[in-house]
Amino acid sequence: MAVGSFSAGLSGLNANGQYLAVIGNNLANINTIGFKSSAVTFMDLVSQTVGGSSSNPMQVGLGVVTGSISPIFSQGAIENTREATNVAIQGNGFFVVRGDNGLSYTRAGNFSLNSEGALVTPDGFKVQGYTATDPVTGEIITTSQPTDIVVPPGVLREPVATTAFRTLSNLDVDAIAGTTFNTPVQIYDSVGASHVMTVEYTRTATGWSYQVTVDGGEVTGGTAGTPFVLAAGTVAFDGQGQIASITPTAPSTGGGTAPTVADVSFTTPAWTTGAAASTISWDLVDPNGVVSLTGYASPSATSSKSQNGAAAGMIDSIAITADGSIVATFGAGQTVAVGQLSLASFNNPKGLVKLGSNRYGESQAAGIPNVGVAGTGGRGTLIGSALEQSNVDIAQEFTQMILAQRGYQANSKTITVSDELLMDTLNLKR
């Protein structure tokens, strides 16, 4: 059996040597961005039966072998970097990056912008995400295939013409006939010129009339200093302060419930700036059925205004939000989402293949990547201007190093003792 103990001891040396190599690699990457430490498990080799009954066989093991070396995907510490293009994942998921050989995945978010304005990793892989926008709402379309994210700083951003506006207003039901209330809203035409559009309400005996106007000197066919009417109509409220009817849209049914109230749309003339005519929608009902115009016994007031247009401007800074939106600041403090990072999750991330440079590759064991936006589908959220640090626990690694060292020493002792037994056996013939 001395020869067998040689083999068992040698397998122990190999296994514990490999264990030390993994520990050494973990410690070497203690400051590597997004690095995930690896854990080692052992399995015994097949055993040799040397006798015994059928119910209680006598078996001698033939050694040990490395059972698995798998990454530990626990969360690493988050460190603020004050770098706008840095981003950390809080939770599950991987960034998707593209190189010459296809897609790969990483937890390291130390990105930067290259000379073309593309968001890239330190080794030049292009970060994938969504950049196409909805022509009506201006929101990022996240149902398409991810593409390279390009955010060229200092490049003039094209203006966006206003196609919709919303004002959250209350019209005082106790106001006397003839009382007026104005709500000005800044809008933009197709060349990025701004205009002040005013919604003027006038109390009538049965409700309110309204006019949407701009200065006549700003539209073709108008007279400077004279309001040019873009839309006009009436609005009446029910006993609950909700819209009962509004013209030119059809009256609602069922007591003026919000979902039956239609938005008011109108088309402007061509603008004197040379911009083409604009079609604008007055958003009276949001997607949740909440009306933006009420008739309560409270002073007439407008609590908020919004519109989807923007002037041309230079992008001078960006920020990354929790859902991965890349929000650019341009012009006079205006912001707009110019892209959104995509994240990929896997059923078995331990099955991914390490490619080096903080990147992982797909494998059959990992499963098909589920690509989408952060905060959905089990994917984590993002933290801008921050990086995820290595999850290596130095105290645990040193403890495991002691165990691996003692295991190596014990197996080397087995080989030494086996050698002495062989020498004693050889000396029997003297």
C-alpha cells in the first residue's frame, strides 16, 4: 500500500497547490474593479475495494481531486469616483460590451468616452445600450436590439419641436363671470426658437372658455403685439370638480370620468423664424387617467407645467441614473436622456467563461443572456459616478491560505513516510 499512499499524497499536493494558486489569484486581484473571487472545492477519487462483506465493504481511497473552481458573485463595495462615465451595478447583472469577436460581459463599470464619443471599456470594447428615441414622447426605446452608445461631448444637439404640453391647473368654481386666468407655457419650434404660448381662461355663466394664443408677430399671418389664437373652446365641470365636457372634443359620459376626456390638438401656422407649422397636443389626461384640469372651490392656480420640446445646445456634461439612463445637460441647464445602458442576467452566472480584462464570455452552462434595462427582470440597479470594488475578503483568504498550506504539508509528510516504509521494505533482504 506504500505505492498507493504515494499516489494519494501526490494528488493531495496537486489539489492543495491548485488551491493556493486560486487564493494567490484572489489576493492579486484584491484591488481589481468588479473582480469576483473564486472558491475551490475538493472531491475524493474512486476508492479501491480490498475486502469485507457485501453490506460493509472495505475500501481505500486513491486520493483527492479538485471538484470545482467557481466565482463568488457576492456584491462588492461601492466606491464614489466623481467620474461621470463610471457606473456600478448594485445587485444582479452584467454590462454588455462589444469587441471584434462579439459580445462579452463585465461587472467593471470604469468606462470612458473615446475620440468618437463612444462609451468604451479601458481596452476599447464598446458599451452596449439603447439610443433610439420615440419621435412623439422623446423617451428612449428599450425594446430594440442594444447598440453602441455614442455621446459625443461638445457636439451641437438638434432642437426638438414641442408636440405636447401639460399644465396642472385648477379653475376656481366660485370665480365671478368675466374673471380671467392665464397660464403661459414656453414651447419650441422645429428650429429650436422658443415662443411663449398662453392658455387664457375666462369665467362664463356655465363654465369657462379658453383660448390658446401666441404673439401674432411670431407666426405667419399674425400682427405683432396682437394675440394669435391657436385653439379655442369651452370647458365645464361636474359636481365633483371633474371635467364634464370640453370643446372642441366630445363631452364625456358617465359623470365626466377622466378616461373619456380627449386631449385637445391644434396646428400652428408657420413660424416667422422659418420653422414649419407645428402640431401640438394639450395633454389633459395622463396614461393613468388623471386629468390635468379641475374645477374646485380653490383659487385658480397652476401647480406645474411640462412640454417635450428643447432648443439646440452643446452637451457639456452627462450623468447616469439608477435605471441606466444617460442624462445629458446642455444649453441653459436643460437635460435630456440621450441613451440608456443595457444589463444582461444569466440563470447560472457561475457557468460564464472568464476571458480576462474583467470580462466574461457566454457558455452553454450559463444559459441564454436576458438583456434589458436596470431594475427590471431581476436585474440590479445602477449607481452613477461610482465603481464596484473587488469582493475579495483578505481575512478569509489568509485563513484559507493557512488551511491549504497545512494540507500541502500533511500530504508531503505522507509521501515522506511512504518513502521511509519503502526503504524499510528494501532493507529486509540485507
